[in-house]
Amino acid sequence: MLQEFKDHFFTNKDAIMEFAATRGITFSFIPPRAPHFGGLWEAAVKSAKGLMIKAVGSAVLRQDELNTVLVEVEAILNSRPMVVDSSNPNDGEAVTPAHLLVGTTLVALPFVFSQPVTDDKLSYLKRWQLISAIKQRFWVDWQRDYVLSLQQRQKWLSESHNIEIGTIVVVHEDNSPPQQWLLGIIEEVIKGSDGKVRVEVVRTKSGVYKRSIHRLAPLPIEES
């Protein structure tokens, strides 16, 4: 299949180059067997592959079910908040990859909580619940890892300062629905004896919460 794709690509090379040129698309290739050249996006691919394999586990999926899982994983990855618009940082919205791809946020289908199983004689309803459970397991792991990655970029790459009032943060909440990232704004900070912020009061669309700092990750603000 890869050979067929390669042949098709080179056969239509001129048409592809013309299509890219008219739309201002440029291709930047990395050396073979060197994914670390890709930086953050390749790190995200590696993380997603590992978490997806873990989520599927021993479940036996049909081709259409595997395609569904891949699309659901893609939607979760493209729903992650990346940056807050500086023109209106308090509206509770953030720019996601989906905004760059389709111009709006992605809508998730209703989900159910269940555990993946391996029985290949499941009814259609049970198989839908199986796919939903795999998606939910991937979402739980990916949300945690992404929030941790935001914290690490802020904390370890440079000297970190206390989070200030007015900062937009991602709140890591247990049992949140897939693709539903809880964003909030810091209203109050509570410092420890060492002067470092340990607890913060966060205002979100669903209410005001007091959360430990390890469950919050600040989002960068896009400078206009």
C-alpha cells in the first residue's frame, strides 16, 4: 500500500506542486529515521501512539472500528488548547489546532463509561460502548499528559514565577468528557510559608473552584 501511495504521489507530482504553490503551502522534510528533528509535534505523535496502544489493550477491533478510534484520537489531539487570544483573554476560549484546520472547535459525540473487552461476538450496542470506552481511556491519559507538558514547559525550561491573578489556565478535572477542556481565570492566589503559590481560586464557566497548583497549567497569551 505504501508503494502504491508513493507511485501515485510521484505520478501526480506536478499537480501536487501546483496545488501547493497556489495556496502558499511549503513542505519541510526531516531526515529518515530521525523523528526527533520534528520537535514538539513528533513528541505528540509518539505520546499519542503509546497511549492509543494502551487504550486499545487486548480488544479486537474491526477495520471500521479501528478507523473510528483513529478519528476520535485525532479529534482529541486537535481539541487541545494552545494559546489564548490577547484581544479577549477572559472569554474562556483558547485557540486549538481545530481552529487552524476547520475554523472552529470540534464537537464530540455522547460517550458512555465502560471497560474494553475482547469478545468478538458483541452486539452493535456493546461494540459502540467498547469504542467509547477506548476513547475515554485515551482521553484521560492524554489530558493528564498534556497538562503536565504545559507545566513542565513553564517550570523547568526557565525560572518560574508565581502564577498571578488574571492568568488563563487549563484545569485538570477527573471524569471530564472527551474534548471538553476546562479553562479558567485565576481570581485569588494562596501562598505557602515559602512565598510560593500553592493553591488558587479559579473562575470557570461552570463555577468557581479552589484547586492545588499541580492541577493547573497556564496557557500562553498570543501577543497581537
